[in-house]
Amino acid sequence: MLENSESKRLRIRAHHLFCIQGFQGYGYSLAFVANMRAVIADLEASPSRPLELVSECDAICVSCPSKRECSAQESVLSRTIRHMDLLVLDKLEMEEGSVIGANEAFRLINENLNNASDIEDVCGNCKWRQKCLWYMQREK
Ligand code: SF4
């Protein structure tokens, strides 16, 4: 369950800064969707909440049915998703573990990575591309 506190740091995978903005109710399970909605509602209620940008399981992954496989450091899934996070961090010239207000994080994403090339780099293999507003609104 998401802890609702405006000042409490929330761990977010870097590539989830894209996914949060593309979410329109689809997901891996009902629990995953409910948790995703809760994370988004929390950030809407506390737009400056500090985010710790990570490349591992985060506040969204906790309700994912693939969490165990994704948490296994050497699994293909784990490496693939971690690569997406590291790409976003690299493109933002930020270190893993950086802490930044959510509104500032989204501003940086939207000003610097809001183009089809960067999005294709990060989202190219995602199975949700045709359900994701972030991707669909920017694909070539
Ligand atoms: S296409 Fe996939 S990885 Fe990219 S923002 Fe959408 S849900 Fe996230």
C-alpha cells in the first residue's frame, strides 16, 4: 500500500516517469492497475513529492505479478528493464539514486526527452506501446 505523505521519498524507476504519463488504465493485473492509479493520484495530490530515481523495483513494481522475476538480478527481464531506466538517467545526465521533486522530474522529462527518437530508444520493446498515451502521442 502506498504511504501517503507529501514529504516522504518515493522510489520510482526512471523509465516509469514516461509510463506514469502514458497510463490509461491498462496493466498486468487488477492489483497492478489499482496501485498505479494510487501512485498517480499521490503525485497529483503532492506534485513536489521527492522521488528517488532508481533502476530496480519501485513503488509501481510492488504490485506487479512479474516482480519476482524482475527482481532477480540476472534475469533477462530484469536486465532489459534496468537498461530502460539507465537510458533515461543517462539521457537526463542524472545519477541513479538522485532525489528530485516529482514536478521537476516530469518537467525535465517533458522538456528534454519528448521526442520520438529518445522514446523509441527507451520504449522500443515495450508490450504496452499501443495502449500507452506517452508512446502513441510521440511515435513517428
Ligand atoms: S511504451 Fe511502455 S515503457 Fe514506454 S512509456 Fe509506455 S508503458 Fe512505459
